Amino acid sequence: MKLLLVLSLILAAALLFVSFAGAGELAPNELGRIMILEYHKVDYPEATWTRTPENFRRDLETLYAKAYRLINLGDLLDRRFTLPAGTTPVVLTFDDSSPGQFRYLEQNGNVEIDPKSAVGILEAFAREHPDFGHGATFYVLPGANPPNHLFNQPAYEGKKLQYLVSHGYEIGNHTLWHANLGKYPEATVRAQVAEAQVWIQRHVPDYKTRTLALPHGVYPADVSWVLRGSAKGTSYSHDAVLMVAGGAAPSPYSRSFDPVHLPRIQAVERELAYWLTYFDKHPGERFVSDGDANTVTVPTSRRGQLRAEFRVQQVVVR
Ligand SMILES: [Zn+2]
């Protein structure tokens, strides 16, 4: 009886907390996991590496309805969570700079973003739902042959990269031409990484890629080769290396967070449905913001999972 009473008091307290937070249903848990979604082609027909424009739009609607909010990968790495209480960050990534990710249309002398390309869909969705957040990282291939050479519109490639950077998106390193880094010696690996950045800087001067997505998900013999160094007259430095699979990522407050091995979820119907259902069934596994960028809120039972640097300060245990 006594135990039951205590339990119901805890439950009442939890409900009160949530209602005070104005969040709806989810209690804050900043040790929960975060989905980093991985898109390839946005085009027709739907296939293993292709999401149709309509399905991509539906993904955004589903995420929005389930209280997910977009953040950039850089914000995740910086632990800059300026989200309303009760919402969950989600990161979008686009690999291989295929044409359907970002296309310009020329009509009657005007140039506009194709509303059926991923950037067009993202921009429209952000206008309609300003509280959804904004952002995505594009892992481009500046040295690939068509159709993956910087979205495959040579006249607009500079305009596109500049647009991304000036509109809150990130450009990531995916090597020069999608090299399988496990096959090459150090000098080739470093040249592939550095030269991709050199090419991006031809269009966006001084831009430094902050993260790298591994082509084919294959690590080089020594991961430090892609993390920092100099080659081809430029120096590069990456804070995170992204894999092609692995599920939802640990919270950056968690001891299991490893930015050099960041897992992603392939954004195809089956994988997305699996993870959305997983978090619906296990809401306690999901990162839920406390609405305060200066505090870290975690359930008491999980306090031991916090990285050492967060154990002392700023932690609100609920
Ligand atoms: Zn790729």
C-alpha cells in the first residue's frame, strides 16, 4: 500500500512537472537518443536509396506531429538545444549531392528552387511551420562525375552551396569522389578529404566542413587521418564522423556518445517506421528537451549515464 502511494505521488509529481513545462505529454529526458536521418536521392520512384518528394514531405509532417524538431548536427555536437520543452531534436543529412536534393528551375527568365527538390520541400515546410526548426547537412561530392557532381547543375553549383550556407544549412565532407577510404593509404585518404574542402571553398571561401560522412560507411585504417590534418594546401578538422547505419544516436550528454562513430538511420519507409514506432512505444528512450538551454534534465535512474563533465553542474534530476 505504502509503495503504491509513493508511486502515485511520483506519478502526480511527474504529471505536474510536464504541465508546468507546457509540453503536452513527454517528460524531459536529455539522456535519451536522437535520430540522425540519412537521405540519399529525393526522386522517383521510391527505392532503396530513393525517397519520393511526397514521401519526404510526409516524413517532415510525421516528425512534426510527433513533436520532433529540426536541429543542425553542429548544434547537437555543441549541445545547443534551444527547443521547447517536451520536444525531441532530429537531424537530417543528405548524402551524395544528387540532383533531386537541390534543383533550380528556370521559368520565364526567373530562377527558383524546385519545390519538389528536398531543399524546396524543406523551405516550404519551414515557412508553414516556423516552430519546426530549420537545418540539414549536405554531404556533397565536388569531384564526382554526373549526376552526383554538386547536384548536377554546373551553372548553379556555386549559387547552391552559397544558398545552403547562408540559409542555415551545413555542408559536410563526403570525400572528393566517394572514395572507399578502407582501400587507400594515408596520403590518398587525406587528399580525398582535403580536396573536397578545397572544392567547396572555391564556391564558399573559407568554409570549413565540420563533419565527415564515410562513403560506403567504410573507415580508413586509422580514423585520425580524416579527423585533422593538412593536404592539398588546406588544413581540415572534423568533430564527428558519421556511419551509414547503427540506429538512433546516444545523447551528447551520455557516456556512450562517441562523435567519431555517430550512427545514422536510413530514411526509408521500413527503417523510419521502425524507429518512430520504437520511440512511440518507449518514450523514455527518446531525448526530450527541458526547454532550458542552460540546464541538463535527466531521470534520477539514469544519472550514472551522464558524462563526467556534466555530473557536477547544471543537472536537474527529476
Ligand atoms: Zn555516399
